[in-house]
Amino acid sequence: MAEEQDERDGHRPEPSGRREPRPEEIRAWRDLVATARRTVADGLVVGTSGNVSVRVADTVLVTPSGVPYDRLTPGDVTGVGLDGRQVLGSLVPTSELPLHLAVYRATDAGAVVHTHAVHATAVSTLVPELPLVHYMAGALGGPVRVAPYATYGTEELAAHTLRALDGRSGCLLQNHGTLTHGATLDQAYDRTAQLEWMCRLWLTASAVPGLTPSLLTPEQLEEATRRLRAYGQPPESRAPGPRPENEPRPPAQG
């Protein structure tokens, strides 16, 4: 049925089972590459150490394995089905593909960002859960858990991550990095940035000799989370068009 639909849409599958990208996939790929490059520019990954994906219907576009993001072109579209079968492109998908697919199968995520952000990775080696040092934990659904260590690219890591994500939109991966998801690439990225910032905040406060950071109570976090849901302008009040470069983004919603 899928091949018949592709033919009706004017995208006849190649003998390999792969097809040409549709217009919406080309647009999504452009946004994915921009997000991946942003993770490098903002210091959340070094080289090709992270990966980004976005879902378009039943196709997941992913960064390819071992290719620097500044070298990716519009012709490098790489995509797989939810079953992991490659349907777009000739480049090998990221080695963390099982991790991304597990999130899409288990949640309503529209995009996933995985990084090796230094402060978050440091925290993942110290505690089983990021202490409640700031109310922005509410934007991720609650206290951020640390998924136990497992070798990268394995189903074991994917399973650990799903448990850590239960009720959350982000988690830490022990001795590894971060993973966040959202409805859009912007939301997933913003959650990654917030998580790295909270980890840096806790490490900074914890480093002061003789003092211990004050932490929020569950009740304080719950109240802040309720307020975060109503933060910012309603979508219908914003004029269409690109966001000015100097305009701050609102916190991602939990």
C-alpha cells in the first residue's frame, strides 16, 4: 500500500525501496540541518557527537552518521520509516537511530534532540536525578531523571531512556549526554538548552565551599509548572512571520 501511495503521489520507489523526498520533507530537512548546526554553534556538541531528528507523517528524518553538520546539503536528506527501514537518501543514518525511533514509537514527539552537552553530561555522572535547583524543571514535566548507562546505539540504551522519560520531555543519559523531545524542532532544542542551563546552574552553586544549594519542594515546582503553562502570548495574538533574531524565546511548555 505504501508503495502504491508513493506512486500516486509521483514518488515512485527506487529498486532499493527508497524514494525521492516530498516537498514537506525537503522543508523539514532544511530546518533539521539548521537545528543540528545550532547545537554545534551553541557548544552543546563537538563535531558530530550529537544527533537530531524530526518526524514528517510516518517518516523520520535524521542526521547521518559521522558527517559534519556544516557539510550537509539539501541533497543529503536521510530518512527512515518507524520500522527503521531507510526510505530516503544514501547516507547511513545516525548510530543512535534506535534511540530516536523508540521515542517516536512511545510518545507524540515531533522532533528529538540528543547532545553531549558538557554540564549536563557532568551531572549525569554524579546523581540519579537533577536536583530541583530551578523551576524550569517544570517545562520538562518535572524532576529530570538520569537514564542508567548503556552502550550507545543499543536497544538497551533506548529502553533505559524511555523509562527516564516517563512523564517527561527530557532526561540525562548517564556518562553520555541529554535527550529532549518536543512538538517541533524549536521546542525540542529549547528544552535541551534549558536542561543544559539548569545543570550548569546546579554545578556552579554546588561548587561553593561550605554551602549547599537550596532546592524547590515538589509543591513549589507544581505551582511554577501551572504558571508556566500560561506563560507567553497566545498563538493567535502573534503576527505571522519570522521571529526577530534578538527576540527571546518563551520557555518550552511542559
